[in-house]
Amino acid sequence: MTKIKNELEYNTASSRIKELLTKVNNETPSRDKSLVELSLLSNLVADYEKVNYLIKTPTLSDIIKLRMYEMKLNQVKLSELLGVSPSRISEYLSGKSESTLKAAREISRKLNIDANIVLGV
């Protein structure tokens, strides 16, 4: 097999990787058949995942939601922290509105989000 072509092959290879992981460890010799097979299958699975399971870059809204979760903030508390209305926070989170430069600065400083991310640079 030189390439995984479909989900069935992907699932089969993934299952085999799980089996092989129980047979090898850090002391397994590099010429061990199970370790070689594990290495080959892992590369094939990684290549398939790069094409079929792309991880999208998170949006500013996604990052703000994550930071809200981490800081245990709801929309009202976030609006108080940033000095904007709760409805404005709702618009930021839904993507209906972009922040003003002043609000972007506050988002960056108070939520500790890199300014380049907040500004979309």
C-alpha cells in the first residue's frame, strides 16, 4: 500500500496502528517488523489526514469563546470587562460585527489574545 484511498482503508490502518502500539515500546529495536509496520502505517495515516481532516484556523470568534471558557466569563461579564454592550459581544461572537480599534485593543489586552490575531493580520 502506497496511499490510503478511502475511509475503509483509513479505519483499517488506524485499527492496525492501535494493535501495533501494544507490541512496541521505546526499547523495541528499529529493525523490528512491528515497529517498521507501525512507522509506515503512521505515515500513510498522517498523509491521509492532512488531505481529508484539515484543521481550520480558528476565527477570532472561536478564540474569544475559548478565552471566555478559560476565564469563566459569560457574555455579560465579558461586555463589562471590555466596556461594550452585551449585544455588541453577541455580534462579535456571531461574526455579524467587527470590533472597533479601541475594542480590539481591549480584547487583546484583557483577554491576552495576540493583537495580530485580533486585527486579522
